[in-house]
Amino acid sequence: MTADDSFGRLDDDDYPAYTMGRAAEILGTTPSFLRAIGQARLITPLRSEGGHRRYSRYQLRIAARARELVDQGTPIEAACRIVILEDQLEEAQRLNEEHRAGAEPRPMSDA
């Protein structure tokens, strides 16, 4: 991948552009928090060729939501489960809306 290709990918929400240190800085948390939500399987960072964790913008949004819940006193395991369920609900609602939009009303027959 060339440098030009990498810059083009920065607009991609799923591109793992952030190191653990930078991700923790952006979220205002610690690397140990990121490791903990990784162990809880909330997010799975990609690994660089050197084995370092790399996070996408999408993963940072998920981590930020978990941090909000933890800051409100929710245990980290419960916060991760809540965020997973919220994400699943949002996806189900999106799919349901797509299904509704694609379903055309049936014409009434002359009986």
C-alpha cells in the first residue's frame, strides 16, 4: 500500500488508523481500558505487522460509549454487553427499515 492509498483510507470508518496510545488519548482513558474492553470482546483491534493494536474510528465510537457507561458507574463487563446490545438493536432497526422501504404495497384485487 502506498502513502497515497493510506491517506485515501483515512475516510474509511473501519480503517485501523489509530495506535493504542493515540486511541487512549482521544478517548481520555488509559491503554488498560482499551485492553479491558478488548478482553470483554467489545472490540477487536487489528494488529500491525509488529503486533501492535490498531483501532478504527468505528471502534473508537464504540469504546467511547462504553467509557460513558463506565464513568456513570456501570461495571465494565456490563457496559460492554450494553453497547453490544445497543449496536445489535441499531443494526436490526436499520435492516427492518430497509425491508419496509423495499416492500411495496400489494394492489387490491377486484373480487
